[in-house]
Amino acid sequence: MAPSSFVSAVRRTVLREGMIKPGERVLVACSGGADSVALLDVLLGLRDELGFEVAVAHFNHGLRKRAGADASFVRKLAERLGVKFDQGKGDVGAYARRRGLNQEEAGRTLRYAFLRRAARRAGATKIATGHTLDDQAETVLLRLFRGTGRRGLGGIDPVSKDGVIRPLLEVRRADVEAHLGRKKIPFRTDESNRDTRFLRNRVRSELIPWLERRFEPRVVSMLGRLADILRREEGLLETALARKMASLVLREGAAARLDAVRLARLPAGSARRAVRAFLEALRGSLRRITFEDVEKIRTLKPGRSAPLPGGPTVTREGGWIFRSDGRPARPAARPFSRRWDGWNELFIPETGVRFIGRFLSGSKTKRPDFDDSRRSLLAADRLEFPLVVRSRREGDRYRPLGAPGRKKLKEIFRAKGVSPAERDRRAVFLSDGEIVWVEGLPVAEAFKSAPGGSRVFWVERTTA
């Protein structure tokens, strides 16, 4: 790749992905290696044209004898270039032992925690890392070996949600080194990159060269293209299914819970996506979560628990799955009572749930699929408005659809495996003192909407 071609390729990536806006400051994560030194050089060359500022940060992992010399090299480089410099250090080995992580995971966690702090100190809105197209190809292969899905095969994101950007993601490592050689820019060499005890290094030094020789010289570019296609398709799927996933995963402050009843009715592919959305809400990321972990939660039986790598443990009680590692899955609901005319949206702050009502004209109107867990279809002409919507009370009883007689609400909940804490969150709908529907249970026999009947009152639960 010619000198101008290399810089143009990086510039094209930055502009196409919208990585940097005019007026922003970018913190370059610089290890002293070829990739990060080239990244710093290219961004400094583009800063006047694109109107942004640059700062540099270096993190010492404390794992190599030459780590101190690397830090000194980056500091002097920043001084020579006249850019603001910050550095940090961590005992990655000790952190890995304490947290039960491998050194790569521990190093990444400490490194990014430092970079976020350094970005705040520098007033930077973006953190730039030196990942190249070779890194992308290696990541796709490593995730393929782990049995990942579409999202994992999307590889490294050019622009992460947390403001990390990868301007070199479409250029080869060889082009990086050629660029530095042409400009006679020195860099440090990390000897651990040649240690074939690490799987990534074996993929880099053995597998990819073998694939290039024996099968496809452009395998790195092809793997990069695959990652780009799948990442963008995954983005479309997430957007299309966001509303459906949101109705399955209820977020309550720092807690989250998953509707296990509706989860069981979904096709396997959609259910796995819902479980991942739940875990992401619960943990903040899907790091270390495997296909087996997702399946374990998707098929979790009532009363059973499933520990996750690095925590927490999740438990299924009745119709919900939530964390159970000593922290409450959600705050206990206070007693509540509301009057509802059926027209306006009803919000219950005590549980964070909203209900919407619709009046349908009867047999000529297409009805939604029946779903006890979140909606009911009632005979509108039998209802006395306003309805009373309240939490359960001692002695509540009604006759569910198809049941031979009236039963205590407490006994129905117990038979369905609904936990006592969850029972207090369920909304009870009453007309003139009679229970017509309980959230998550069948409608009352006396208020059912018969096919071909007159007006229908459709109640549906949605999240806040």
C-alpha cells in the first residue's frame, strides 16, 4: 500500500463510520507497539483537516520486564510530538487471580478502566485503539472456535457504544509497519506476541499464514468483510426486534427480570436473543457468556437456579427469571389501588407497569392472539366502569376461565409457582367488586369474550 493510500484508507474509515466530529478530543491508547504508534501518527496528520485534538495515554500491565521501558518510550514520544500524556499502572496478575480471570481478560478490564479515567481527565470524548484488519480476522476465527453466533462473528466494532473507535480496522498490520518504516518512526516490539502458548498468537503466526498459502491469499480481507456484513445485519435485527425484546425484559433501576412464560413460547432463535438482552441488562455486557449459558437460562425450570461466569446467579420463580445472588431482583411492591376508565393509559408506579385499553367492535374486528401473561379480552358490555385496579388482598377469589368454580387467588398463584413477592406485583382488575382479570392469569369465566359476541375490551400490559 502506497503512503498516500495508507493514510487515505484510515481517513476513509474515520469519515464513513463517523468516528470523530469536529471539535472533539481523541485519547489515543498507545502501548508503544507498531499499531498504536502508527495510529497516533496518522491521527496527528488528520487533526487539522478534520478539526479535532489528540491526547495520549499508556497503561503498564506490570507483566513484562520491559514494561517500564515501554512506558518511558511513549512518554518521550508524546513530549516530542507536543501532545498531552497520561499513564497508569496495574497489577494484572494479582487482579486476574483475585477475580478468577485469565490475564487477557484482566488486562483488558484494567486497561479500559484506566483509559476511561484518562479520557475524563483529558476532556476526551473518544478513545482510539490500534486494532487492525488482522486483529479483526483473528477475532472472528477465535470466536468461531468458541461456537459463537451472528453477533460474535461481527467481530470488533469500529465504533463501540462506549465511545471507543478503531480507525485502523480496515488496514493490514504489514501496511502499518511499512508506513512506519517509510517515515522512519521507531516503535517497541512486544516479545509476548511471539509466545505460541497463547491461542491468538498461534492463530496469527501459524493458522492465518497457512490459510493464505493453502486456500485463499485474501482470507484476512474476506474475514473482515464477513464481520462487517454480519455486524450490520445484526444491527438491523436488533432494531427490528427491540420492542419485542423490551416487553420480555423488564428493567427496574439496576435490576432486570425476564418473562419466562412468554420466553417458553418463542422459537429458539428469538428466545436466545431475549436471554442475551436480559443478561446484557443484568451484567452490562455479554463478556464470558457462552452458548451453553444462554441455553441454561432459556430452559430453566421453576425453582431452579443457574450460576453465570463471573456472576451473578439467576433463579426462576414462577413466571420470572431474575438475579438471586443475595441482591434483590427488584424492590418489593407497595400496595396500590387505581380507578381506570379504560380509555387513558394506566401507569402503576409501584410496579413500573403500564396498561393500555382498547374497545373493539366485536366479531368484525381481528383479535390479537390470546396471552394470559400480558393481555386479556373481556366482554365490554358486562363491565362497570371505572374499573378498580389494585394489588391482591387476603381472601381474594374468582373463577378463572374454564375452572369448575371459584378459587382463592392465593391458591391459584401457588399452583402456578408464582413467588409471594411476585404475587404482590400482579395487578387485579375488578368490575363492581368482582375480579375480571388478574395480570398473568386467565380472565374470569363470567367476563370472557365469546367469539362472535358484541364489544370487546382488550387490556394489555406494557413496560414503563
